[in-house]
Amino acid sequence: MTHLGSDQLVECLDRLLNSVNGDEDPEIFVDRVAEEYLLELVRQAHIPLRYLATLRDDVRTEVQDLLRVRSYGYASLNDYLRSLVTPQRRSST
């Protein structure tokens, strides 16, 4: 059984950052990462439904913190997400 933790959250974030388009709303992106990670978590662990909303909020906060660290030096999270889109990916969208 794989241990789900912050390392796997980082892996999930990296995987989704590789597929980001330059026009994605940062809040929607954070939600997408949080939901993807929660799906992975629920597949491997029993999480009582009464804790799911709290866990979702915690994961969203963690994703936002990770993105703040990664986007340091950019004017906004939007600028950071746009910078990830390579010229090849821009022309294919």
C-alpha cells in the first residue's frame, strides 16, 4: 500500500502543472488539484464522509501554500501558471 502524504500531493500538483493551460483560473486549478488528490486518497483509505469537507479545505490550503512557494517572484499565480505553458503547448491549444 502506498503512503499518501504531502509527497503525493506534490506529485499530483506537478502532474497537473504539466497539463495546465495558460488561461486557467487559479482558484479552479487549486480545486482541480485538491479534488484529484482527494480521489487518490479515498481510493486508498477509508475517510468518513463527515470529515471529507474539512479534509478538502485542508488540502486546498496546502495546495495554495505549495503554489505560493512555487510562484515566488511572479506578480500573480496567473502569471506563474501562464509561464508554465511552453511555446509548443501554446500553439497546440
